Amino acid sequence: MNRSLPNLLAALVVIPVALVLFGARLTSGASRPLDEPVVAPSLDVPGTPGAAEDTADFAGGCFWGVEAVFEHVKGVKSATSGYAGGDVANPSYEQVSTGDTGHAESVQVVYDPSQVSYGKLLQIFFSVAHDPTQLNRQGPDHGTQYRSAIFFRNAQQQQVAESYIKQLTAAKTFPRPIVTQLAKLHAFYPAEDYHQDYLVHHPNQLYIVINDKPKVEALRKQFPDVYRN
């Protein structure tokens, strides 16, 4: 799905009725943040003394919103939109958008483990970054490229993520089954420059206003201890 829609949005400014109808289409099936955070994981990756940084990789639908959420987390050094999980090297956005590359729109999070843990990032991912019960879609976007996934880098990350999904499932945290894929990260390919910091550069775009800004606001309300402007 082409989410830019510049010409269409321009037309909507002068056609209020069309704006209402278009907004209704965008929100059809849209993922909504929970009213409160899910419980923290009972198992976490222990901090490594002296470690300056670590990396986590998540896929939760359109990478614009997922990236924006993690960029507002204290201890996160960078959040980069990109592609992971497929077989095509250095794919383009157009290639990934076909759904034929096996890649998912993903976000690579580099963080300081002395300030925020892998488990806390997982808690944020499941609480406000996306809806883990939507299979091969997220909100208005459909296809395997929008699947929910955690790409682990080592056995510790795998163990913590698996344990957490079992914990949330046993607690019946969500009304529907969690469909988040767990897969070993083989490669992460940064997306094109125009996708980076997309919410920052396009704060008033209709897609961003409806689908992504609420996630950042939910982070602020639900995780005040780790939220940063």
C-alpha cells in the first residue's frame, strides 16, 4: 500500500466529505494501543557489565510508527527503519511492498542496556508499538511484509522472547491469539532515506495522525518512566 498519497490528500483538503470517507477506510481494522501496558516479562536478558550498547530487531506493520515509538524511549540510541526476514539482498521499498521478497518492514533498535533492557523493549513492543494478534497485516496495511515478528540475534534474546509470548498467552492478555513470528535475524537492510524519521518530517500526514501518533502518545502515558521527548 502506498502510504504517501500526496495528491489524494491535497484533494481531500477541499472535499470534506471525501476526507471523512477516506479516514474511515484508513481506520478500518486499524491497530489500537492498549489502555494500559501488558505485564513486564518475568525473564529478561541480564545486563552485561561494561556493555555500551546492544541491538534488538522488531517488525510490527508499517515501520514509521514502530520507529517513532522506540525513538522516544530513554536509553535507545537509534531506531532505523528497514527490511528483515527475507531472502533478497538490499531490497527496495517497491520490492518489499509486493510481498514477494519474504521481508517484513522492520526496525533495528540500538540501545544502552544499562538504561533500558531487552525485556522492557519487548513490553513496549507488545503494549503500544503494534497489535500482535493481527496476522500478516497491521491496521490498514495488508501482506506478509506487515507481519508481526521478533528477529532474535542470539539464544538469550530467543529465550526471553519465547518465554514472554508464552507468559502473555497464558495470562490471556489479548482477546485473540498472538501471531508474532520468532525468527533468527540473518540480515537487516536499512530502508531508503526518505523513510527514516518519517513521523518527524511528516507529522500532519493523515496516515501518521491516525495510525502512528496515537502509539507515541500511548507510550508517553503508559511508560512515563522511560518516555522522552
